[in-house]
Amino acid sequence: MHARRALLYVPGDDWKKITKAMTLGVDSICLDMEDGVALSHKEIARQTIPKALQELDFGASEKLVRINAVGSGLEREDIAAILPYRPDGIVIPKVESLEQIRWADDVIAGAELKYGWPLHSIRLLIGIETPRGVLHLAEIASHPRLDAIIFGGEDFAAAIGATRTPGAIELLYARQAVVVACAAYGLQAIDIVNPDFKNLDALRAEAEFGARLGYSGKQVIHPAQVEPVQTAFTPSDEAIAHARRLIEAFEAAQKEGKGAFALDGKMVDMPMLKNAQKVLERARAAGKA
């Protein structure tokens, strides 16, 4: 599974912004056909994105395309326009039911068979952005083609009539619900967008809080947001060293027949071991371990 610390949305009708994205070293580049593209420019995006997938060097960045929502009336033309050019994954926004994922899975599987690509080689990422989507998470997260769930905080707040605050406390229940569903099915959880791209201190604080909640990455909408987000979702050298020390001490204690033991004045047991292992997993995904 691709490491997705920072998932950058780029308007799919803007060639200049797409080429700029190639230079940023971002984990995932999502060429957008949905909210980032005006209705009058949808067809331009359907022509521009295939050109980008064919001609541009994405380097180590994952190539994603976000189509319009299933049921919008635009999704069939969107997915048909981009599938032949084999993006790494398709992002489906505003998912509310398993049936919407099954529709996309059928279309993608048809392309994989047609072109002789391995089945499930094109992954699915979905946006959960509505109350109905949150309520149906347990069922939605079970689909085998899924890699990640992206939480759309702005749309969700609008849907429930919440007032957005800098601390995002009004989103906490839904943010945690997404993390729980992802953990249950081995998926990545991608956290909310911070629309104030000039306030990098607020972005850092929000990203660090998202990482503490259990998110593996965050959506970004501006090049300046990439580095702070990648840093927030990459374990520090100190955290990596502590995790290694804890695992080594745990293994030594096991050999001595000890279940729980003390390290640095704190009791260590199985949950702390699992947390240390997750720290190292994230470090490896970020190329640090």
C-alpha cells in the first residue's frame, strides 16, 4: 500500500498546476475532476488528465484521479475517460453506500480484464463527507478494492449544520469514526483539508492532532502545505529510537518469561508493543527505517 502522508488535490483542467505538482515530492497527486473543476470545464478535465497520465513523469508520487460522485450523472464519462490511461487509483467522493463502490469496482474490473492488467491493481480511495456516509462506515469499509478513506470535514460540517472552528471539535466524532473503520479493515485514514493555506502553524497543529488520532495522512490543497503535513505524519528520530528500544526490551522480557515489565519508569505491555510496531511501520513507509 502506498504511503499517503500528503494527498495533494490539483484541478484536472489546469495544466500549469498539474506540471507544478510533479516538482513537489508529494506522496500522492490527485488530479481532480470534482470540486476543483467548474461544471463548464469538466470536459476540459477529461481531456487534460489523460494527457497528464500519458506524458508527465510523476516520479515516486502516486497517480490518483478523483471523479465526480456516483449518482451525479458525470461519473460514467469521467471514469471512462481516464481508465485506459491506468492511474494508480480512483478517488470516489461523497460515498454513502457499498453499492456505489461496487459500481466503480465493476467498471474498473472490466478495464483490468480488457487491458490484461492484474485484478485489483487499480485501487479505490473514497471520500466520506456526509452523515449517511458516516453511519454506513462499517459496511462501506469492507470492500476488498479499498485502500483508504478520506474524511471530508468541510462538506460534513455543512451537512450537519455545524459551525467550523479552528480546533475542529465539531468534527471529532466523525473523524474518529473514520479512523475506527479504517483500523478495523486495514485501510489508510486520510484527514481533513485545512483551507487556510497561509496559516502553516495552524496546519501543523491540526496535522499533528490528526496523527495522534490515528490518521496516516492528510489532504492538502496548496504546495506550501506539503512539507508541514509530511513532517507531522512521519515519526521523529526520537520516536523511532524509543520504539526500537521498547521492542528490543519486550523481546528480552519475553525470553525471561515476563509478561509486563518496566521501561523508563513506565509499565510496558502488549498494547504499547503494538503502538511501537506501528511507529516503525510509519517510519518505513516514509523511508526512515
